[in-house]
Amino acid sequence: NAGVTQTPKFRILKIGQSMTLQCTQDMNHNYMYWYRQDPGMGLKLIYYSVGAGITDKGEVPNGYNVSRSTTEDFPLRLELAAPSQTSVYFCASRTPHPDRESNQPQHFGDGTRLSIL
Amino acid sequence: GQNIDQPTEMTATEGAIVQINCTYQTSGFNGLFWYQQHAGEAPTFLSYNVLDGLEEKGRFSSFLSRSKGYSYLLLKELQMKDSASYLCAVRDRTNQAGTALIFGKGTTLSVSS
């Protein structure tokens, strides 16, 4: 069971370039999330999805886009890379539960370390 | 608004006990999670509290007081491998469909021999 897989692990981009961070999970989880983590800061939610075809903005969505065409995949797109987007990006997923007060944790991928120069 | 506070750094020695505190303010509290994150790695789930009281899991325990907006993670019999960042995260039913987590900045624990 691979869990949550993110690619690439590292990437350096020039200002203005675009790229897609890939995230796939094999646990049949409906809920998926993208976070960014800056040094000394907590994880900030960028976008999330509660199922295929459904996405919504998180706390820091500007400069990013997502899509969710399948249950397994939740790619994050940077259209015009800016230095402020230098960060570590984590994808996470969890299984839904009819009762929201559920102890189901989010499972995280290993992260993508992105530098924009 | 939502706010989560935890100490930035803590140090301890092998074999000791350490308590990492977390205070939070949320509109619709719906559970508190503790994650461990080793440098350069992904966060991994440690514990979950939604009702008041203590949850014990081996060397790790987590406590919650909803009336005080307070939680702590207790680590016993510390080992060198416990050196990591510990993240407190709260789920708020009024935020992002009640599914996403709001994370604190993390507490970096250094364990020395």
C-alpha cells in the first residue's frame, strides 16, 4: 500500500514558469488536501476536495489551481511562479465518515520541496 | 477567528518526561490532533481528542480540556528518536466544511543524551 504519493520531491523553478505538483492516493479516500509549510510556520491549507469533481479554496489559494477528475489524483498547478511560493508542499487525504466527529486522521505524502528563483 | 499557540522549542534528556502544551481558539471545535514531524519528512498522526480527558497510547498521552481551550501532549521515557517537531491541529466545523485542520506552528523538541 503506497498511501499518498507526491511527485516530484524537489524542483527549482524560475520566476514566471509554471508547473504541476502531482498527488495520488491508493486508499480510496474521498477527502484530499494541499498544504504549504514555510520555515517556522504551521501548515496552511491551499485547496481541498471532498470528492471527484468537487474542489474549494482554503486559506491561501492565490496563485494556485487544482482539479479532481478522479478519486485518486489531486494535482496542484502553479501558473506563474513567484518567489513567495517557495515552500514545502504537502498533499494529504482522509476517509470521510458520516459522523463528522471522527478520529480519522489525515495521511500525508512526503512533500515536494519547491524553490523559485 | 482561529488561533493555535504552542511553544516554539523545548529541550529534554533521554529517559525524561516532557509535556508540550497547546492552546486554541476556534468557533466550532470538532477535535484536536497531534502530529509528529521529523526534519525533512511528512507529518505522522500521533493522537486525537474530541472529548475532555486523557488518551494514552504507549509512551505518548494527550489531554484535552474543551472549556479551557487547552491540550497537552505528554511524552514519557524520552528517546533520541523523539527529537522532532510536534504539531497541534484543530478541526473546526465552521471552517472548510469541517474537514480541514488548522495547524499551530509546531514545537521543536530536542532530546539529548
